[in-house]
Amino acid sequence: MQKKSPSPSGSGSPQSAGHVHSHPKHYCGVFGIYGHPNAAELTYYGLYQLQHRGQESAGIVSTDGRQFYVHRGMGLVPNIFNGEVLHTLIGSSAIGHTRYSTTGSSNLVNAQPLTVDCGKGKIAIGHNGNLTNAAALREELESRGSIFQTTVDSEIIVHLLALPAGSGGHESTLINAVRRIEGAYSLVILTENELIGVRDPHGFRPLSIGRMSNGAFVLASETCAFDLIQAEFIRDVEPGEIVIIDTNGLRSVQAFPEHTRRAFCIFEYVYFARPDSNISNRNVYRVRVDMGRQLAREHRIEADIVVPVPDSGNCAALGYSLESGIPFEMAFVRNHYVGRSFLQPSQFIRDFNVRVKLNLIGDLVRGKRVIIVDDSIVRGTTSKARVTSLKEAGAKEVHVLVSCPPHMNPCVYGIDFPERSKLMAATNTHEEIRRFLNADSLGYLSLDGMVAATGHPRNSFCLACYDGQYPVAFDPLMDKHIMERRRARGGGLGLELAAESRHQRLL
Ligand code: SF4
């Protein structure tokens, strides 16, 4: 498959951006535990810690070595599970999943972990990431008789795992399955007697191994899940590694050549991961503070105070303040109880939706030269609202700084960025953006500065949303809802893709 640019550049303008969400959405969080009498309860707490990675649905599958016990629901973890439900999730092993839909709609059928009862026994799977060859694989599997229940790409992995084992047995089926899928995936897989963790050969998404004091093994998307359940961090699952945990302990299988290009998602450090997590031996909080320090070295501004856009800009603003000596003030106060708004999105309502999340302490900024620090400007509308409220409160100057470079391209590896035409930096000049924000100045952290703050080499990262260099080729017609569109029209995928190509050409 050829490398293609993700979508035709559009002609969107800042003024046309009317959405309320200021940040790309998270994708998913996965958790697994093997060998603990309270497996379901611990999975529940693990998911609680991973809630930031997905808020649309969640699920837990447990096993006592004979049966699977399953509960999935829509919404937040504490709304889906209670003591009664957790009591029904029997057994000493379990996996769990929190979901934000990156492929397939948000509904209960698509909630994970997915389960199957096949010739090999029972298999459950939780997936974080996006498969870039999902459409072609699904077409192939369906032509061979596979019947799909959902519209998520993760089900393809279940079907590949359920294929009859060749002469190499169970382990070789697993290796063959992961060698067929492409893109980003960190997986937890549960069978009646094993917990398995898999990370794609590029290592796009994090996955770590921990251990409880009773010897139980734990897998989690982020190490913050270990802290709550008092598991000790052992190590990260390596890119391309399969870890198989059973009564004999943990064994490791390398399913790919070791020289595969690493491509960890740098936006995990910038925004997605929790600051109390450690990724690739670096604490996310410290990396973000270093990004702020670097920002101060690259953009020296005469100002009176540095203000973060909470919570995502907190660490970088602190770093800027420490490096520059300019006092740090929490002038924006976040309302933690804002849920989704169901009011009709008129411009009048949108303005309230943007303002309801953050309230400004006007006294702190009146007559001051203010620097505000955020982790990204995607569509620009919320940043503009922050500048407006600062100026309305009497700030003398407002300088906007961003702790990463401009986002120029969408993500095809599991982050729900808007299409290119809605990315402000992709369709406007630096000066146009500054004027739209009504800021006195605008500055971004450089690509080199961002990478340097992580302490890892540049070639260990995916930077595609910044530099357009996609480390894994992808199908340019694949998007979040392709499975549903295809099902609705009842045509073959080949027909679907051909029709969309024609449509694109017509445009
Ligand atoms: S394109 Fe951006 S958001 Fe997507 S995986 Fe790469 S660095 Fe992360």
C-alpha cells in the first residue's frame, strides 16, 4: 500500500471552526490481571485510573478457568459497575477496557472487551489503537466465512486468533495473527488459562507490566493504574513483544524483527497520558515541565505572570515559570463537573459551553501582561475564548504559548484528530492564527525542542501529526465509520472503496 496524505487539504478558516472540543479525543485504556482472588475489583480500580483514555464505554471479562463472566456498559466506569455487578465477575484473572471510539460507532455492541467462544476455547480481547489495514483484512475474513458482530477493527484480531491452529499450535496462531495486522495496537487478551499482552512492533501505544505483592501479574496502558492497586512496576512491554502469563509465570516472545522502526506516539507525553504515569522510563509530569522550560528558552517574553490553561497546560506553564522566573498564577479555575452538553449547538450556546469549563479570577490578571500556556491548539475556538476573557478582565497583553509544534495533519493511529481542513495550523498562517486569537503574540515549541524534552531520540517517535511523516502506510479511505457505511449499503468493501474514490475524484 502506498503512503498517502490523509485527506485533501481543505479551505477551512478559523472563523468556520465551530466545535466545542478543544482537544483531540483519547482512544482507549486496557488493563489485565492474572492470579488474584479479587481480579474483577482490581480491574475496576485499574479502569478508574485509565478513565481519561476513554469515557464512552467500559467492560470487564473475568474467568475462573472454566467460564467467562462479562459485563459491559455505556458511560463512565463507576456508573457501569457496582458491588453487585463485580460480585458476578468471578475468577482470579480478568481484563478490562475503557473506550473512546476511534473505529466504529459508540454503542454497546462495540464496547470492549470483545469475547468469542470458538474451537480454541474462549477468547476475550481489549484493544488500544487503530489498525491501518482493517478494511482489507475484514474483507478477506468475510470472504472466508467469518461473521462479524461489531463494526470495530478490534474484532478482526479476535477472528484471526480464532482461525484453526497450524502445526505450530496456539503460540504460532498468536504470532501469525499479530503479523497480519498493521498500525497501532496494544492488546490484552484473556483465555481460560492465560493472560496475554501484545504491543505492535512500532510501539505506538504504551503497555506496562506490574506485579502485586501476592505474585499476580498486571498489565496496564499506563503505570498510574499500578499505583492505586499497589502493584510494583516491572517494565514496559517492548514494541513487537508478546508476553504470555500463566501458572508458569511470564514468558516473552518476540514476534517481529528487532530492527523495526520505533514510533511511540509523542502526543502521549504532550497531552494524553496522565502526568503521574511513567512511559519509557520517564515521568510524564517531568517531561511536560521540561517542555515548558524549553518553551521559555525558545520564546523569551516580557510578562508579569504565566497562567496555565488547566489541566492540560499546568505542567508546561510551571516549567516556563521556573525557567523564566516569571510568577506562576492559576488564574483559570476549572469546573470539574461539566459533562456533555445536549443543548442545540447554536453560536449563543457554544459560547457558554466554552466558558463553562473555565472561570477566570479577574483580579489576578487586571492590568498585567499575561502569558497563557496550553498543550495544543487544534481548532482554535477555545484558545480564542481564553484570550477574550483575559482581555475582558483587563489584561494589558495576552501572549499565547503552546507546548508542542503546530498540528498540521490528522492521526491515523487511534487519536481522533479532526480532518486536515479543520486543523487551524494546516489552513492558516501563523499571523492569521494570532490575529484570530486576538493575541499579542503566539509561539509554539519547536519539534526539536519537544523531542529533546522527552530525553529520547527523535527516531523513536511517531511525529506524523506534526511533520506528515507517517511511519506505517495506511489506507487513505479508512476512517472511523467505514464499517458502518459499508454495512448500510450492503455492498462489498471493494465496491465501497471504489465508490468513495470516485466521489473524491469528483470533489
Ligand atoms: S500522528 Fe500524532 S497523535 Fe497520531 S500516533 Fe503519531 S504522534 Fe501520536
